[in-house]
Amino acid sequence: MRSNQRSVARGGQVLLPPVPHSQRPGLCGAQRPGLWVAIHPGSKDAFKRWPAENFASLGRRLKELLPCEILVTGSDAERDLIKQVASQIQGAHIVEPGLSLRKFGALLNQMDLLVTNDTGPLHLATALKRPVLGIYSSTDPALCGPYKTAHSVALSKKPTCRPCLKRSCRSPFCFLQIGVEEAVRMSYELLSGGVQK
């Protein structure tokens, strides 16, 4: 075991460190060795977003636990958000927004894990059968989450406001119910081969 790999305990059980999927060719034919985790911190609607600092903390914690690379993705409108998150994770890579859907799908297909909000890349990665952790609070994963897949998991808490204000919400504090360590644990489990649902 490498010195920077650690095991994570869950309910008295120790999970072994993840092993990367077999090496797949990159977009330009280059090999992509090791574990790669994509973080997509944006969403078209701000009320669906877990705080950017939580995504950054998640990326840092995963790098502490694993020998992994972090790739931060987003749309053209999310350039500032992408840079904000990536700048807080040492060695993080940024995907330049504007890839075609086909190229973005090819990129997601190379990832060992995608962590994202309720947004399009979640559904694309799920369709590609890649491991996905979706973070939900203001929307219901039973209605718009990863549907009946063993490789995708929704980490969700109920909205704190009844009714949820949706697009009128200026500060989606319901997402503060979802802690970084809970997301780290679920990410680790997905990278290790599965989550007990």
C-alpha cells in the first residue's frame, strides 16, 4: 500500500483502498493512469448547488486519502466557479468549457468517479455507467436522480423550507445539512466498488 493511501472505516468495517479502473485511452490517445475524480460544482440553477467550498474540501480530502487526480468541470457560464474550486485543490486540473457533448461524454467515460449536483453531467455519466455521487436537497432524487443504477448514488437531505422556494431561493442553506465527510465516505465507497444502499 502506498504511504498516502489510507483505509476508511464504516460501521466497524474497513474498506480497502480503491484500485483504478483499467487504463483507458485519453481524448488524444494518451494513457490516463491512476484514479481520476471529476467534480462538477455547478448547475444551471443556483438553488441546486452544494456550496463551492464543500466541493473544494471534498477534493482536498480525497487527495489526502488516495493517490488521485481531481478534474473540475463546468459550463462556460461557470468559469469563475470552476476556477474558484480548482484553486483550492492542490494540483487540480480544469476542463476548458465548451467541449462538444460527445467529447465531454468521452471525458466522463474515463473518470473513476463524478461528484456533482443535480445537473446534466450526472445523467450523462450515469448513462455511461460511470460511478456517480449526486448531491441533492432542493430537488428530489426519486424524481430526477440517478434511476435504479448500482453505480450511481444520490446523497440527499430533505429541503428545510416548505414549500421549497426553488428558483426564488437566494441562499439554499438546505445544502448545509450535507457534510463534506459524508460525501467523502460515499465517494470512497463508490471508488472501492460499491455503496451499501
